[in-house]
Amino acid sequence: MDLISRQAAIKSLRESEAYDEDIPNRAEGVRDAIIDIMSLPTIFAQPEIIRCKDCKHYINHDKRCKVWNHGVPEYGYCYEGMRKDDDNH
């Protein structure tokens, strides 16, 4: 299953050449598509999973986690995961 952002889809439609106010039928079709998109059900999508080997809490030389203070599999993951190169955390 491929997931898309509802907001991105609507923005794309509004910015497309199909959304031309000078051509009423075309603009109305785009508005109808936007209404259809807004009425679709949504799901909660998990954010990207950070694997232990890519986490800033992972101690590579002894394969331990600084947060959990025990050994972890390099392809494991948890909710505390933060990407090594992510300066926002």
C-alpha cells in the first residue's frame, strides 16, 4: 500500500494546470476532486523507524544501547530511536 499526504495532494491539484479559473468546467472538476479527497478515510501512519544501528544511542563497538543500557540487535528498533545524523533532537 502506498500512502500519500492529503494536504500535498490537494496542494498539487490547486497548483496544477487543470485548476484554471478561466475554464469553469475544469476548475469545478478540480474542486470536486478536492472535496472527494477531503472525504476519504484516513489512517494513522507510523513515522519512519530508526534501526538501532542508525540510532545515536547505539554503541557500535559493543552493540549496546545507551538508553536501555543493554545489548540490542543492530536491526532492532524502539520508540527512543534518533537518527545519528539528525541534529533536530
